[in-house]
Amino acid sequence: MCNALRDAGIEWVELSGVSSNPKIESVYEGIRMCREQNLGALLAVGGGSSIDCAKAIAGNVFYDGDAWDAIKTHEPQTDKVLPVF
């Protein structure tokens, strides 16, 4: 996957270590990375856990509160999200 992105001229930042049943700490780290590096999209590579983590990150990058709010209530906290591929 890295070679394909590189060959296509796509720059990326990797959030590694997403575990099965992702931990909220991975979501917080992903949000931090997206904000600090002004990332425009997320590419979830792996399986369901990677996708779940990416969706939680995407839905909270533009939310100023705690990402856990949306997770525990199953309600979006903002209308603006990053695209997930």
C-alpha cells in the first residue's frame, strides 16, 4: 500500500498500532495528527477495527469537545467530517 501511494505521488501520515476493538487513545491520537498536519482525508487499511477507528477520527476532527461524546451517545457532534476511504 505504501508503495502504491508513493508511486501515485500521494503524501500520507501513518497512525500505526490500532488494535482490535480500537482504544479511545488511538482516536485521540488520530484526531491530533489530523489537526496538526491539516490532513484532508483518512485511508483505513486493514479491517473493521481500522475502519471503526477512522470513522471515529473523521467524525471528531472538527468537534471541539471530547470524541467520547459521540461514541457513547451514538450521535454525531458536528456536521463536518473528513472523508474516509
